[in-house]
Amino acid sequence: MPAKILRFAPLVRVSTEGQAQRGESLRTQKDEIIRAVKALGGTLIDDPWRYSGQEHATATFERKKLDQLLKDAARDRFDAVIVCDASRWSRDNGKSKQGLDTLRKAGVRFFAGQSEYDLYKPADTLFLGMATEINEFVALEQTRKSINNRIARAKRGVPTSGKLPYGRTFDKETETWGIDEEKQKKIVWAAEQYLQGESIQKLAAALDMNHVNLWKILTKRSGDKWEVRYRAKRVAIDETVPIQIPRLLSPETIKKIKKRAAANKTYYHGQYKYKYLLSRVIFCADCGNAMFGQTNRAITSYYRHPRGRKVECDPGFWVRADEIETAVFFKLFALAGDSPGLEAALARAIPDTAKIDSLLAQRQTLQKELKTANAEKENIVKAIGKGILSDDEAAERMTAIRKQIESLKSAIDSIEAQTQGVPTRTQIKKQATLAKRMLESVFNRPGRIAKMTFEEKCKLVHTFFDGHDAEGKRLGVYVRKNEDGQVSYSIRGVLGGLEGLLRQGGIDPIEFAEETGLPVEFSQEVYDSLSQCDAYYR
């Protein structure tokens, strides 16, 4: 009886997409398998390369082609599995044992090239197990060395992972970064339009970009740092490397974009059933937590203290929205009616920012030194290329310059951490002047308050409470319940601070006019306008 002709199922794999696209390794493996099958007197199954392509043999990587091969083994679709060599089978001994056990139970034989390994012989399975362990060790060691080398290059400012950040270029010869000016123009335009109120979705459509990607570029990829994370759990590596890159947008523009985004969540969001003028700008003075608006069944609105926060406080503390909002507006317009007081408030609002100014000046000096150091590094690379410097001389000078660059970057990062979120003297003055003008424009135009929409009132609040003070603390209305049960409030805005107590039963506009010197008609107008506001009457 003639011997049965074996049907071989080849397992042909490479680890990367690039290898699969170039195809050299795949072609070499296929040619060797075809020769081996011919020498063994066997035949290849129909569609023999169905188990071929890009697929890691390394532990923890998903391997769909191998899993499909093992499923087909139980369906009598082939008599033997053949690989070019044992390393193409597996580099995970646990998975290897499972796979070989599946083949043995299905009566499928195993070949590496022209050599057969009897899956019923302990010596053969021992050899395959040892080979797999060695392959796994080599693969993991290569992974560890590869990632460490990539991290080292990244710390030199060389991109080693994924695509370059949008709008940037990199010269491999000089190891220098550049900017794609056309792409930068698009981002600058998008930033300007967004700050003027245009939606990200419309801007992305105009630029033929994905809106999520555009938003990420505007808020996270337009600065001078690109953070790249290198992670491999099997070799215990998880490190994030910041790479210095050219800016697409100025720090001020990026900060404005983020402020606008925060405002979108507060003042410029869609319509809600109940609106609150002081939403996101009213805080508990004791713990600093933001208070939230809530309206009861009697259609009365309150600002309430949140529950379950880390800092223990009084979760039962609440204040009527109409009372606190009216009090805040009266205080602001009382300030607007006191011209000398308003000028004094403007002067007080512009603090002595000597420390911050000093840090910013230091940062500017360090950035200039960093630019010089990077230029020197480029000159060393050019000198090596021209043969002016020997390898030893270049290595010594490059080591020194890299240490200098790392030291400068560390110092700049430290200063940015200290100044982040703290406005400059110029920014504070600009914001305070704007708030002063808005208050004066409303105060000096009779009937203007009655005509203001809810959104316009919100804009006034937003202007007065936007941002942080010179110490980095959030601006807003801070309320506290005193021991006698009265609610005191502190208004911390761009024009400085104002204090007050909420009166039982609310504010009498005539009494308030007498106390502040405001015209009675104007005081009544403020009161009537706020009483009819959407914020607390439905």
C-alpha cells in the first residue's frame, strides 16, 4: 500500500507591518518551506498561505493566525504543520505547550524545515520547549534593549515613536526640528476662529480634518513639548519622555483656547431648564469647593454645597440664588458708581508681581541659552560630517552639551511649574480694565440693565471673575455661614475684593441706594432686572 502523501499547512510569520510590506522575509520562508515539502514528498494544502503575514511570535501579543491554524487542526484540514524554523512557531513556552498539545490530540505532525519533531516523544517536546524558552529570552532582551535605545534617543530630542506632531518636521542628518509653515497657518487660523466663537466641528470640516484631532492639536500639540510614552509591561518599562519641539501657537493663545473651552462648559453651553448666573464661580469659603445650582419644587433656586468631597465641610450649607446674585450685582454696580473708588480698585487689582516677573525673565534667559546649546550641538554634528572632529573629541563635547541641555530644560520646566496658571501683571491689568469699562458702560446708560439678556449678564460675570489672582487662586464669590447663622460673602474679582453680608429677607434697593450713594432709580433698576432674571424665577 503506497504511503499517504502528507498535506502540509505552512505557518509563515513576521513581527512587523514593515516586514510584511517589504515581503523579503515572507518570500524567503515560503521558498524554504516549498523546498522542504517537496523533499519530504508532501503537498501543500489549498490556499497554503492563509496562515501567513504579520504576527508577533512574542509572548502576550495576539496571534490570530496561529489560533485559526489550531482550530483547523481539529477539522482534518491538514496532516502536518510546517514552519521554517522553531523560532517561527512560538516565543511563549506556555502558548507553545498548549498549541503542541492541540496538534498531538488532533493527530497532526510537526515539522521545522525537513526535520520532524515527534510530539509523542519527550526528547522532541523537551527540545522544542528549550528552544522556545531561549527564543522568548532573546525576544524579551531585544525588546528591552530596543525600548531603552529609543528612550535614550528621545531624551536627545530625536523622535523614535509614531508620527511626528502635527505641523513639525525633523531633519535626521542634523537632528533638528522645524515647522511646516502651511500647516502652522491652518492651526493659527483655527485658533483665531475658535476664540471668536466658531465651533470646532465647523473648523475641522473647513480644514478637512477630524474634529477630535484638531481639538487635540489646539490644546495639547501646539506647544513646545511633545510627551512620548514608552511602555512594555513584560520588561517593566513605563517612561514618559518630554521632547522639545517648535511651537505652533504662543502660550497666551493656548491659554485663551483652554479658557474658552472652560467657558463653553459654563457660560456658553446649551440651554438648561434652570440657569444660574454664578454657576462655576461661587465657592465655599471654608473648603474651596465649587457650589452647584439646584431648584426645588417651589421653583426656588439655591446654590448648594457638594457632598462626598475630600475636605470635610458642611454639605447642608445652601444659599438662595436670588439673594446672593442680587447682592453681588449691587456691589459691582455700587463700585461702578464710585468713580474714585473704581480707579482705586483698578490700581489695587494690579499687584506687585516682582517674583513672577523675575521667574519669567529667568525663563527667557534660559530659553536663549537652550537655543544656543542646540545650535552648538548642530555644529558638532556638522563638524563630524566634515571630518573636522574625531569620534573621541565629538563624543566628549557632545556629552557635555547634552548635560547642559538637560540641565537647562529641567530649569525651564521648574519655572513653568511655578508660573503655570498665574497671570502676568499685563494680563491682570488688561482684564481689570476691561471689567471696569463694562461696569461703567452699564452704569452710565439708563435702562441698559433691563435690556440685558441672561447671556449678557453671564458675560459680565465671566469678565469680572475670569481666571486667577496673582497668587494663582481662582476668582469668584466665596460664601460662608457664620456662627450666628448669617451668610457672609467675599467677592474676589479682577478689580479686587468686596465683602458683604446677606440680609434676612433679601436686599431693599432703597436702603442699598442710601448706603452706597447709588441713584435710587438705578438701584431699583438693578433689583427689578435681577428679580425677573431667568436664573431663579420660572
